Amino acid sequence: MDPTLTIELMNEHNLASVFEIEQESFKDPWSLQSFRSELELNRMAIYLVARLDGRVVGYIGSWLVLDEGHITTLAVESDYRRCGIGGCLVRTLIKRVIPHGARRMTLEVRPSNRGARKFYSNLGFEVHGRRKSYYSDEDALIMTLHDLQLPEKNWAEIVKKNYEQGKIEQAEPVEQKGEGPDEGSTGFDPGN
Ligand SMILES: CC(C)(COP(=O)(O)OP(=O)(O)OC[C@H]1O[C@@H](n2cnc3c(N)ncnc32)[C@H](O)[C@@H]1OP(=O)(O)O)[C@@H](O)C(=O)NCCC(=O)NCCS
């Protein structure tokens, strides 16, 4: 039987797995407490996990601030990269923030992280700025995906096709405390 991928809201039971992926993915990982406070205290946050046959293999987080969704963290377990899971997480997140009025998505990425830059470019993100000394050892590039609300950027349709073609299922939504939500992902750590 084909493996089943589900995308669902992150909860405290996912944190141990998320933290393991975080630690193998980033030089400057978030602490477990950072993830916990995002889930418990940040009402503008949306955090999602990707589960393959029930096992957490990736996650994404973002904040929704006015008309902007800002990706705060994104990682996929190393053995499962280049299978479409990261793309599925981003598209699902976009689908969730559009109804809340998001017009664009932004994120910070290390200039040296060529794989992630290519990944985001393929999704339509463009570099539109640089934050000096954002990371302890590097500037950050700011990447933006514009015009989420335009009908020709029919994200809902794109996600639907992704599910149909990629045998991806979206789990039943679970109780969500806030509306809204990348590399400690981006150098930013909500717990510090
Ligand atoms: C960036 C990341 C989340 C991408 O997740 P993923 O599940 O591997 O991405 P996908 O399989 O959806 O990739 C889709 C496309 O993006 C591009 N891409 C993804 N990773 C790439 C890489 N390392 N190098 C070049 N292109 C890449 C490819 O075009 C890929 O399609 P293909 O495999 O058919 O060629 C994953 O590599 C990761 O966890 N990296 C470590 C953490 C990180 O850097 N996070 C981003 C912080 S800003």
C-alpha cells in the first residue's frame, strides 16, 4: 500500500519529533520551549506537521500579522527530503492563511542555504531584500510570495491537485486556539 501523508496542526504530542528534526536541520536550532510557547501563547501562530503513515517527518510554522503570513520555521527529516513534503507544507499553510486575509508570504533564509532558496524560488518566492547580520554569522535574504489573493494564483486549486496527484490526504482539522501563523530556522527564536 502507498504511504499516506497527512498535514495537520502541530500539538504538544508532536514536539519531541519536531525537536529532533529541528536539531538535525539547523546550526542554531530553536529550543523545545520555543516551540512550546509558540503553541501555547502565540495566538497569531499556525504550526503544522506532516505525518507519513502517522510518523512526524516535517513541520512548518508561521505568524499571521495583518495581511502578511511570515514563515518562521520549516524543516523536513533528512531521509524524507526531495519527496514533495516541504512543498506540501508550504502550500497547505498558504491555503490556511488566505481566508484570514493574507496577501503575501515572507520569510528569511540564509544566502548560503542554496537548497532552500531553490525550493522557495520554485514555489514562486522572490528575493526582495536583505537583513544585515540577522544570523550570528550571516545576513538573511528576505523572500516574498506576492499576490496570494489573486484568482490566477489559485492556491486552493494547486493544493487540491497536489493532494490528488501526490496521494496526500488532509487530516480532519483539530481544535485551533488561534487564527493566523522557518531555520530556528530563520535566526529568530520566539523563546529568546
Ligand atoms: C528546504 C526543505 C524544507 C525542502 O523540503 P523538501 O521536502 O525536501 O522539498 P520538496 O521535496 O518539496 O522540494 C520541491 C522542489 O524544491 C527544490 N529543492 C528542494 N530541496 C532542494 C535542494 N536541497 N537543492 C536544490 N533544489 C531543491 C527542487 O526543485 C524540488 O523538486 P525536485 O525534488 O523534484 O527537484 C528541506 O530541504 C529541509 O528541511 N532543509 C533543512 C532545513 C531548511 O533549510 N529549512 C528552510 C529554512 S529557511
